[in-house]
Amino acid sequence: MTADDSFDRLDDEDYPAYTMGRAAELLGTTQSFLRAIGEARLITPLRSAGGHRRYSRYQLRIAARARELVDQGTPVEAACRIIILEDQLEEAQRVNAEYRAAAKSPGSTADSAGGPGSPANAS
């Protein structure tokens, strides 16, 4: 591994750089909170060679959203489910936008592919 490879990790939001203690400190929460959202399968920390949990910046953002909901009085399990549903909705909206953009582009196969309601399928 070169020095350049090490510096690339600094920009990688999925690199598991934070220990459980440091992650809890950054979030202003407890280690048990991080364990609880892990048990609810909201995030799955990677493990070091010694078996210690390691969190990425992406996982910390998700944990921060969970903490925000819990601080507002939402039970941990419900907060985790809300975040999962928010993520699924965001992904569905992204895919939908891509389909719409493809359908509007010139030469789109959506207009000429013979999909439902197209003149090619009319009887």
C-alpha cells in the first residue's frame, strides 16, 4: 500500500475509521445506543482483526439521524424502521427520476419500444 492509497481513505465515506468509543463521542451518545441500532439492523459496523466494531462516516450519519428521532421521543426500533423507509423512498424517487429523464430524452426507447399503450401494441 502506498501513501497515496492511505490518503484516498480520508475521502472514502465507507471506510470504517471510527472505533465504537470515538463514534459514540462524535454523536454525543452512548455505546449502548450504537449497539441497539446495530441489533435493529440499521447499521452493521465492520469488525477489526481483534473483533472491535468500526464505523464509517456514512454509518455515523445514519446513526445521527436515528439519534435525532430518538431524542424527539421515537423508540429506537421505530426510529430505525423510519430511517430504512426514508432510504427506500429516496432510492425509489431516484430511480423514478432516472426513468422519467430517459423517457424524455430524444430517441428514447420508451416511446418506440412498443410498451403498453403504444401504437405497436394496439390491436
